[in-house]
Amino acid sequence: MSQRCLVLRHLAFEGLGVLAAQLHAGGFVTRICEVGVDPFPAEEIQSCDLLVVLGGPIGVYETEAYPFLIEEMAAIGARLAARKPTLGVCLGAQLMAAALGARVAPGPAKEIGYAPLTLTDEGRASPLAALEREMALHWHGDAFDLPEGARRLAFTDVCPNQAFSIGSYALGLQFHAEVEPSALEAWLIGHAVELGKAGIDPRDLRVQAARHGAATAEAGRKLFRAWFEGAFA
């Protein structure tokens, strides 16, 4: 019997990327919920075999502007309390951290572009080892404190908590290891206003993607494959 994966997507072009093939190879049947648009799948969040929470340009603290965040965080918190496999990317990791009681707030600066991570000792012993010598795609302005009971896996100079895990069932990534370089153009168009405000030239990001994108995507495949193997051992 196939395992079921529910994906909470907040922005159409911030999709599964390399995760899609990894889920298929792992025998998952995947359903995507467009959060804030589709009916909220509270029961499915608790019953699915794997929950993947993707990124988006809103902050977890913007609950008055985006009230669905309240129900989403509560559902994620209940799932984590039940120790069920959960993977969060960028906003998804922030939602996981907030659901666990950690502070999420704007960081000191935006991180946008391909840049390295520094792994902790625990990070080097984790699936993130695949990224130790590769670049990650960073695209965020908010940052989360480390949730209680979580292991810090990676950091950068700007962002002290780039990834965390809890046991083998929960992984939160502030950065993007899922993005295929061929999909980056949609990000450059969709986030044009953010890039303009940050003073970032999309041509520079295209150069970075051409140089690092393929290796980053391959490292992402290895990372997610290793995490799936541990979470569903």
C-alpha cells in the first residue's frame, strides 16, 4: 500500500522541486494543498504518512493579515507532538519552529542567493552532510530561534539557525535545497518586488544558478533521500 504525502504549498512557483522525484521513488502518493485557497486539511495533516510544508513570502507572525496561519501552526504542532514525519522548508521550517514555541522574527538582513552553510558537528552527522561542500539557495528575511529539544544542524553569519532536527521524524530547513536551477526564473519573476527592494540584480542570481544550481540540486536529492531513509526506517 502506498504511503501518503500531503504538501502544504503557499506559493505556486515555490514547489517540490527535486523532492517530487524523491517522493515518487519512495512510493509516496502526493497531494498538494494550496494553503489559504483550498479547504484546510486539518484531519489529513494528522493522518498522512508524511507532511511537507513549503516556503512563501509571508511571516508566521502575520496572523492578522493571514488568519489561516493560526490553524496551520496549531495543526503542525499537533502533528509534531505525535512525532509524525514532518519536513519544513523556509516558511515551513519557521511554522514548525513557531508551533514548537520558538520565536520567529525578521532577521538582521535578507539572505538571497547561493552561498555556503556551516554545519555543526550534529549537522555533519546528519543528512545535511550532502551540502557540506556545496552551496545552498538562501531566500529569506525572517529567522527562527532553535525550538526546545531540537538539534542545530547548520548556520551562517547572518542566520544562526539554518536547520534543525528533532529525532528522526522532524527536519526544518531555513534554506532551499529543493530548487532545480531551471525553475529559478519563476522565482526571479515572482519575487521581483522583493529583489528590487533588496537591491539584488536578478542577473547576478542567474549567474550563481548557472555556476552552482546543478550541484546544489544534486546535493538536495542526496539530503532528502537520506532523511526519508531515516524517518521511515
